Amino acid sequence: MSANSSPKVVKLDSETKDRLERLGAVKHRSPHYLMKEAIVRYLDQEEYNEKINQETLARWEEASLGKVVSHESIDFWLSTWGTDQEGSKPECEK
């Protein structure tokens, strides 16, 4: 155990414990390794979800202040894609 880690207790019901042990045997990994890996993956996913949520809230705030690009501007810009006159992305109109 590294100097920066500390043991934590996780209470598992017998079915979950059995599943963990079976998977560990199949994967040639300890139940501890599988639990640690699951926690790290869960935290990575939840942190990513929270980042996306915060970005969405910030964009929603900008939109509520009128900082938007019109549908027409986007439509025109997209119509130039793949042509010799491909335009640059439109800027917010406010």
C-alpha cells in the first residue's frame, strides 16, 4: 500500500461478493483490484458528467443573455462546407 492510500471498508451483500469473486477468478484479478478499478472508473465518469453539466449550465446562461448564433447563420455556414468557399464559423450576434 502506498504512503498516500488508506484502507476503506465497503460492505457488500453476499450476492455481490460472490459475483466479485467469480469475476476476479475469471480475470485472474483480486476482488480488491476489481473494486478499486470500478471506483476509479465510476469517479472518472461522474467527474466527466459534472464537467459537461457545468459547461451546459454556462452555455444556457450565455443563451439566456442573448449570446447566440442564429439558425440562419449556422445554416449558411454549413452550406459552405465541402466547397471552395467554405466559410469560417459564425460568431455570436450579441
